[in-house]
Amino acid sequence: MRAISITAFGGPEVLQVGEQPIPACKPGEVLIKVHAAGVNRPDVLQRAGNYPVPAGASPLPGLEIAGEIVDGDFSQTTLKKGDLVCALVQGGGYAEYCTAAYAQCLPIPVGWTTLQAASLPETFFTVWSNVFDHAHLGTDETLLVQGGTSGIGVAAIQIATALGHRVFATAGSDDKCRACEALGAERSINYRSEDFVEVVKSATGGMGVDVILDMVAGDYIQRELNCLADDGRLVFIAMLGGAKANVNFGQVLLRRLTVTGSTLRPRSPAFKAAIASQLRQHVWPLLDAGKIKPVIYQTFPLEQAAQAHALMETNAHIGKIMLSL
């Protein structure tokens, strides 16, 4: 099969197309003929040597796919050959064939193409597991999304808005702010010209937000603590602004704040299966009903994975960057 390999750690040019053996299914897995794969920030980090591959996972990049099931272990699943699914995978998505745990496969939403559906798993699993499962965003609570036009940001804004939450977002330009608001954010803040703490405090009557989803960390953390309501939760999923911060933990103590974080890829199959079940129950009906829309910025053929990574590193995109097979 054709597949994209990381030939050495470095820039986008280290991604090269070549021939690889078709992967064999383990118990509980299906083999998918890949129609499309999503490009995500962890792929870029892996390519640069900053995101180790878990033991037993494919060394090929790619964490989300959609396509047709062509083989597998069907002993404990209703899935069958010929089914079209999207799936969260541990690696190997930049290829013509990829294995996936059947418990991490989800149906193609009504009216969506396989290309559109391939944009869902990594971001939707990440948002649900962090915002709703880990930070417990509850009824009538508010959310601030840092990086609102990233793939994660677009998913978080749309899911939380569709479930009835007030959502705020940050972005790096006025055009991107308008895009966040078109997706459902009540107010988007241009972090280059506005103070997100002041804007959020003003919009919430001085209370702040209940949950913040952060990809920046670094010197954002203290400002985010200032931005949280009492009993608020800050959950970060990346450290684009650095792994260290000078923080006044007095606020954490006195206002009962929670600072936490997670990464999805190393989590157990049982954890991912539980998130898939929650998405199927709570989010997939919203997709089927058209209340959440695909947001795809640009699609590249598999052979142009390097160009897709280069685009991601410019941060110019709004929504997902995809590979098509």
C-alpha cells in the first residue's frame, strides 16, 4: 500500500510517500480502506520528534480516518465488511489501509461525505474527553476556547453551542474572530488587540467562565486563572506557549479552582471506547440533524502530506486540513 513515512525527525520535507505492508488486524480491530485522513497538531509534533509513538502503535502518522471496512475481527461487533465508518486510530492514518479498534469506529453522519467525517474523530474525542468528561462542563455553565479556529477550537465551539452553552473564543485576527462567532461563539476575542480576561469578565458580569480549554499554557495560565469563575476548571491539551509558568496558587486554594490536562493518544482502548459511546449518544444526533457542520479549510492528496503540514505550521487555517485518497 501507499503510505507516508517520517524518514527522519525534522521539517515537513521528511514526510515521504512509499510502499508499506498492509497492516494485520489484531483481535478487536477492523481493517479500513482509507478514503481520507485528518491532519492534526500531534502529527506535526510526532514528525518533529516531540510526540513519542505509544508501544505497539504504528509509527506512521495519522490519528483519524474514514473509509470502508474491508476485513477484521467481527466476533463481538455489529460492524461488517462494506460499512463506511470514521475512526480514531493510534497511528497509521496517512496510508491506503489502516487498522482501528472497532469500539473506536463511528458511523458516517447523515449527509456527510467520508472526507468530511474523517475530520471528526481526533478533535471530537479530544473535546469531549476534556471539556465534558474531564472538566465536567455542566448545564448553564460557560466555556472559553483558546485558539477557536483550530480544528479543536472549531469542534469545541460547535459542540458546546449545540448543547446550549455560552461559548467565548480567542483567535489571532478579526477575520478569525468573525469565523468563531459564525460557528456559535457569543464573543470572540482577538488576542493580539484585546485582553481576553477583561472581555470575558465584562461579558459574564465579573464572574468569569466555568471551563477553559487551553492549547497555549505558559504565561496564559495565570491570566486564565484570573478569568475563571469560582470552582472553575482549566484544562490544557497542548503547551504551544511553553511548559512552565509563574502561578499564584492562592487563587486555586481560595476559589476552589482546578488546573488539569491530558493527552489522548496514550489512553487505554477502554477509555477511548467509553468516549466513543458518549459521542454516539450525545453528539452524533447533533451531526445527523445538521446542528454541527464540517469545517474543512483545505484538502491535499496523500502525496502532498508535507504541504499539508507546512500549511498547518503557518496557523493560517480555519478548521481542518485533510488528506484525500
